[in-house]
Amino acid sequence: MPDAQIPEEKLTVVKYLANFAVKPMFRTPVHKTPADHGIPEWQDITFQSDDGTPLEGWYVPAVGGESDKLIIMNHPMPMSRSGFTGHWGEPWSGVDDIEIDFVAHIAHLARAGYNVLAYDLRNHGNSGAANGGICGIGRYEWRDCVGAKAYVDSDPKLSKMKLGLYSQCTGGNAQYEAMSRRPDMFENVLCMLSPLVVSMTSLMGEFAKLQGVSEYMEQMDFEQKKLGGFTNAEMTPHDFAGAVKVPTFVVQVKDDAWTTQEDGQKTFDLLGTNEKEMFWIEGTTRRFDGYNYFGEHPERMVAWFDKYMN
């Protein structure tokens, strides 16, 4: 059992961190559309997760004419398909005060000849609520990855396209588990871009150090279970990385203040494919700078998909 003698002021911090780990304290709105980046055409789409949770997204055809190449794109917690609104102030700036613009990534891909299906995970953006609002950092959200793939497979046009995945952070953890649970569904995936997947033991351990409560990780797990969530050790891509058989490009922030290089390297090492590359983003300690990287520097992103999908 956790330490019953934890000081009250420390317990308050631990409970705050536990809540952050398992239950997004707010939703990030879909604050931009493809039009904000000059993309003339897209359509709103809706489909169901594997467990029936209603999900919302966009289908963005390639600029200059729909192509035969499709990328399914998801996002981190607590963001949406359009990114993050830290620049709007509280409550978002309490996590980080910058804007993250995933629509910029979509626009680069669309201009490079890719159709993009981008969607909001459950309990995020405009998608439906599920599991009491709990985020499993992949442990529930894998069902959304399965739902997105089922939507593509059931569409007469989309199902004939060459397929790649852009699976980020929580969405990447979810995609690894989806591949573990439903390997047959993903056999036709040609490649995956996998930025900033993370183990919560690493992430929350670093948060605890920054907040001066690192000796109370057992208490944090206890508080997370009380909230209806998972322990930190249960929320990791390591348990499912071996099921990833497709060529995979892993991206991490090298000096990320919120996690460790060892965690990112272990995820990469455990991938069940020999066709894999690792790229370390340098020059920043801010994790959220990593999420913006391909919006500002799309060359590696486009080159990876071109290598396997052209």
C-alpha cells in the first residue's frame, strides 16, 4: 500500500499529476482547418471506434487531385487533430504555452501528393466521450485506430489506396497495441511515422522529479487507479512494440525535459521490424517543440513516406 504518512502538500501535487496522467483536464478544440493553410478541399467525416465510440475527423485529398496514397493521422493527449492551443492561455497554457499546428503537417503531406485522414481520439477534440473520460495513453485508444482502419477498409475508394500511418505519442502507443491485437488488419500498411511515443513511467517520473514528489510514485499509481485509470507501468508502448512489423520512423526530442532518452531508445529497439530509423530532434528541451517539428521542417516526413509509398 502507498505511504499513508505522505505530507498533505505533497499529496496534493501527486493527485494533480495522477489526474493529468489518466484524465484530460480539458479538451483542445479543433482550432484550425485545412483552409488556414490554403488547402481548398476537405470533408468532415464520422465513423465509429471498434467499441462504438463516435469519432470525428477530416478527409483531405491531395492538392492538385486525389491520389492513390492515403495516410491515417492521429494525435497526442491532450490535443486534437488540429494540434494544441497553449497560446490561448489557461487552461491549455498550464501544460505548455505554445501553439501546436498539426494542420501544417497535413498541408505539407497534401501538397506532396498524399490524401490524409486525420481524426480525434476518444475524449479529445470533437470525438465522443468514453470510458468515463479516462485516457489510457493507448490502452483504450487502440480501439480508435482499429475503427479508423475499418472505416478505410469499408470505403470502396479508400480501401484501394496505398496506406501509411502517422501515429503520434498517445496515438502511436495506441497504434502499436492495435497492431498487437489485430495484426491481420494492418498487414497492408506500407510504413509508419511514429513521433514521441512514450512510457508513462518515464514521463510521470520526470514530472514527479520536477515537482519534488519523485519518492511518491507508488502513491501516484494508487491515485490513478482510484480515478479509474491505469498505473504508469501499464501505459507503455514497450509491451506492444514487438507487434510493429512495418517500416517505422521513430522521432524523439533528444534532451526532452519530460522524459528520457533511454525510454525512447528502448521503444525503438523493441520494434518488431528491421526496417526502422530513429531521428533525435536537437536544440530544445521542450517536448512540444517536437510536435511542431514536421510542420516547420517537413522534408524528413515527406521523404519517409515517399520511400515506401511511391
